[in-house]
Amino acid sequence: HIEVANQSSSNASQEFDAMYYKIDLGAALNGYTLNAAYESLGSDGGSYGFSTPLATGHKFNGWSDQFLGTPGVGLDDLYVSVSGKLAGGKWLLAYHDFSANQGSATVDDLGSEVDVLYAKKFGKHYSAGVKYAAYSAGDQAAGKVDTDKMWVWVGATF
């Protein structure tokens, strides 16, 4: 699918004009799902990044939460994932390549991330899972550092 949006303000205290677009392609074959997407949260001259204050960046821009807010240089995210079923549960492997929408000589590469998930339901009311994110920082001027995060959970519904 394709999404396009524009965000602008002509308020004297803050003027900006930034574009957003996403192209997302997916296919299912023999029990596997492959997804590839390119999402661009645009920038206005490197000083304002397309803002999504009510969105969950965790779900869309990597689980390490490096981009819960869009940096002023914007964010371009080239994303590829594959998922399927294994041992009665579901798994997912994803890769993100992050770059500045309007980079400069010091900030262009915003890093990359690998995300891995396995989750399984037990019986009628229980589930468990593990999720891991490994972020590798890009340009030092972007202010990011290598980050690894892991979640392990058990759930019950009634």
C-alpha cells in the first residue's frame, strides 16, 4: 500500500513544511510472510522532522526506541521483514536501515537495527514470548549509541 501526507504550519513562531510517505509491499508464500517497506518522515531544511506525537514509533521504527520522536533531519527507514510459524508459535525477523531525510556532511547515516521475536500461546488462556532489538548507531553527530534491548513476557487472559 502507499501512504502520503503533508504537515505544515505558517504560525509566525514556528513555520515548517514536511512530507511523509510510505510504500509497503508484502507477500505470503509457503507459510512465510515477506514484507518490504520504505517510510520517509520528511524534514524541512533539517530543522523540523515530520511529527507523529500520537503514534507508536516502537511498532514502526524499530523496537530499540531510538526514534520515538522524529529528528529534525527527518527519518528515512528502509525496512525488510520475514515471519512464519515454528513449534506452535510465531516468529519474526526484521531489519531497518535508517538515514536522515535531509542529511548534512556530519549527519546522514542514522544507523541500522535488527529485531527478532518469538511468541507462543499455551492452552486457552496463556502466552509467552521473547523480543530482542539490536541497534547499531550511525554518524556520531546524530547523538545515538549502540543499544541492545530484550523483553521476555508471560501473559494470561480470562
